[in-house]
Amino acid sequence: MTLSTLELDYDRQTAEGATCTARAWARVPPPLSRPEREVLMQRCAELLRAQGAALVAHYYVDGDLQDLALATGGCVADSLEMARFGRDHAARTLIVAGVRFMGETAKILSPDKTVLMPDLDATCSLDLGCPAGDFAAFCDAHPDRQVVVYANTSAAVKARADWMVTSACALDIVGHLHAQGQKILWAPDRHLGQYIQRQTGADMLLWQGACIVHDEFRGLELELLKERHPRARVLVHPESPEAVVRLADVVGSTSQLLRDVQTSAADTFIVATDNGILHRMRQLAPGKTLIEAPTAGNGATCKSCAHCPWMAMNALQGVVAGLEQRTGEIQVDEAIRARAQGGITKMLDFVAQRAR
């Protein structure tokens, strides 16, 4: 399979916590022609059915993968629902279209299932920016705190945590711990951590990570865009900087933002999250106008560059390769898996209890 490569690299944030999509690398498969796409979509569907496999796709991956997942009985969801779906589905093989921590989470919850990914190198700046060894030392230095980690972390980091959370439930779980008098050690996204801290008043010690996509949204540019669209409803993911969050009508996870587009009476929305979500938003709210939030000013190469380069590594070709050749299989050391499972299960149990 021929790949287009962005010839840049990314290890982690700078010492100041700066991140940038321009510093990220990704091997992105070249675009397919319409006939090629149709052939691969059909082949993927045949393989999924023949093997009784389920495709679990995140809202940020290519629209073809989202459509394929829905057409074959899989799911398109945020990381919380992806975790639940993979755990509860009867399929013995899961194809996880997203980034590596999502595949690891599926394997942690379903150790007896085969978990495959279209590209094992599809990673996440938050994961890369929180090395397990450094994080363990950070935790050891603060033993009096409950360790709460965001889903966007490696299995080894999750193994060191008391709780794992997603953006859909982080506020409720940290609020619950705060009400119990607990002090929190939070990792890795500082923007999400600061947002939760402001909302709950919890005593939180924050790891200084950031998402290279959401970190680039700009408050000033968003204000200027709002002036041109005064009736637009502003939807913001809490991984965004505070200046952007302050301008939001709704702050929430991908699933929460998607739900607001469907249910709100507004007809125009400015969306500050990865633009991969616009595919599903357009399907579920076809009459609504969706505007991408800006990441740069008028002189920039692009006005909005909000798409994760690693999410873009997921492609139909990778799904076929996984099902035909068993490439991209996720493995998690059993000792790490067993420790990481505890924090994830606590989250799922907490969310299930709240839903009753």
C-alpha cells in the first residue's frame, strides 16, 4: 500500500507545553477514486460479515469508515461509548478505527477478543506527551491524591491510575471525588483539567499536556467569526484553550456536541473540535449550517486546520489488511492490562449507575 507521508515528527510538547499540528507526523494513505472506494467498502463489509467482526469507529475518522461501521452493525461513537460497545458486543474480533489508546482500551476490557487497528502507528499527542515512567514518578511524588487519567493515555499510564475518564464523564467523576474530600492528580490534558477545576472547585494538580488539534483554536479568531455570524451557536470541546471555552454556548464531549446540533433550535453552529465530526453532524442534522472554528488568522495557509493527522491514518485499506492478514493487532501486557482495567471499570460502573 502506497502511503503519503508528512515528513515531520512529533515527540511531545515543548517544555512550555506548546503543541502544533504542523509538528506532527503521519503516514496517510493516498485518496481513493470513487470506484476504488466502492470496491474497498464492499470488500470490508464482506470480510466483517464473514468473520463476525465489528467495526468500532470514532467520530474523527474518515467518513467512509463511519458509514461502514454503521452499515455493518458496528458503531460510531466517542471514546466512552466505543469502550462500552467493544466490551458488550458479541463479536470475537473488533476493528477499532481511531488512535492507539482506543485499541488498547478495547483490549483491556476484552482480553479474550482479537483487537485490530487499521494502523498501529496512529497515535495521540496526549499519549505521547505523558510517558509512563515520568508519570509514575509524578504520582509517587504526590501519594495523597486520587489519580485520574483521561482516556487519551497509554495502557501503562492507565495502570497507574485510580480512575480513567472520558470528556463525557470527567466532570461528573471529578465532582464526585471532590464531594468526598479527595484531592486529584490529573493527566494529561491541561485545558480539560483546568475546565474541570473551574467547574468543580476541586483541588487538582495538573500534568501539562495538550491535544495538538484543540490547542490551536484561537479565542480572538473565534470572536471575529462570531461577529460575522451573530446568531451562530458555538460548540466547544473542553480540550480547547480557556479563551475559546469562554466563548462557547455548549462545552462538551463529541457525543454531547453532536446531540446539541440535533436538538437545538439554532440553525447555524460554529464547531470547535476535530472536523471529522462534521460528517456525522451533517448526516444527523442535514438542515443545519456548520462552520469550522478557526485555528489561525487570515494570513495563514489554512483558516482551520482542525483535523488530527493520526486519525487520518485510518483507512479502508487498513481494515482489509487487518481482516485478511491480521495486521495491526493490539497486544497489552497482562500485568498492565489487569491493573488498567480497574480504573476503566470504575468509570463504566459510575456512568451506568448515574444512568439508572
